[in-house]
Amino acid sequence: MTISKLPQFTPKAAELCATIPAATRHQLLANVFCFHCRDVVKIVDFKGMVSRGDLVLNGCCAVCGNEVARVVEEVYKLLVHPSREV
């Protein structure tokens, strides 16, 4: 059993993350590329922040523990809120 820390988000990152449906959020967290494993892995012990309008998750590979990151681009947010200006 892997024990993970609870995710930490900046207020803006938490707001953006909350707009992503739970099933999609689960898929995003389970599909992160690890350069050490050279495979798709799950991200654990991650922190969320916003950079240039994109949600950025920095954490660890669930398999090897090396650093991994996932960027949820502004394009996704347009699909969620099509009437919102970027």
C-alpha cells in the first residue's frame, strides 16, 4: 500500500481543478509520463499551481518516485467553460 500526502494547491489552482469533472481528473492523474520509467504512470504527492493560465501538477512517479509533472492546458478550460475568454 502506498501512502501519499494530500495534494496541496494554490487557491487559483484549486479553483481550476474543481472545474474538472472527477472522472477526467482521475484520468489526468493516472496518465503522466515518467522519463525514468519511460512509461505512463500515476502522479502521487503532488502540488498544484497555475502557470501562464495552465494548471501545473508537480509530484512523484507512483512507480519509481522520480519527479513528474502534468500540465492541464488552457485549451481544456475552454472546453469546460466555452463562454469564458482566455
